Amino acid sequence: MQATTRFREAREPRATGATLATPVKAFPVPVSTSPRQRRVGLVLSALSVLFLLFDSVIKELRIAPVIESFAELGYPAGLERTVGTLELVCLLLYVWPRTSVLGAVLLSGYLGGAVATHLRAGSPLPTHTLFPLYVGALLWVGLLLRDARLRALVPLRRVERSIA
């Protein structure tokens, strides 16, 4: 009997007039994405995906420049395929629409590790060290332009509301 009482108390209206069954809309969701936004988002995403796909494939193939660059960056021999596989898994998560945000977050971590590696190795700043940031920016901007729900969570401009 006590559980029933608690349940009834929880369903009683609060001071605002809302009940637990009343859905609360936390963020205003944009109605849709314009065709132009979607196209630009797809192009930006495609550029970053093609680059990362190429990068992961050459790591899987263990070509000579990859082995040399891993040695220069201080990674042990034989780790190329593992890094390439991790990159490919994150990329597949990004490409699949249901997990694209998770893929973008994981790729951001992966690319952050690349920045840290190049900083530690003393690589040139604009061309080697910051390049993963450029790729990450393309990933996120492409995803923001394609996904209206994500834009609702990350508003890039302030929406002014009139007080009536």
C-alpha cells in the first residue's frame, strides 16, 4: 500500500502544473535542414572521411612511409595495423547515421592523440601538428550542417526571444 501512495504522490501536479507524465521540451529542435546545408555538410564530411579512410588503409597495408613515420614518432614497430583498425572503427561509427555523433566524439579523441604525438615529437606546427585539428573541424562542421538535432544541442548563434 505504501508503494501505491508514493506513486500517487509522484503523479500529483507540481507547482508549475506539470506532472511526471508531461513531456518537457528542453531544446527547440529546428524543423529541418535545408538542401544547401545538407549538401555542404555532406561535402565537408566526405572530404574528411576520404582522408581518414586513406589514412587507415595505408596503416593497414603497412607501407614503408607509414612504418618510417611511426618510428620517427616513437611508436613501436608493428603497431600500425592496430592504430589503423581503431581509426577505421571510429570512422565507420561516424559514417553510420545512427552513431555519427559517437563516431565524431571518438574521432576527436583519436585526432587529439595525433596532435599530442606531433607536439611531443616536435613536428612542424601548421602542417603536421595542427592538421588533425583541421580534419576534426571538417568532421564536426559537416555533421552540424547535416544534423538538425545536433544543431539544437550546440546553438552557434543566440536566438533572441521577445517578451510579450
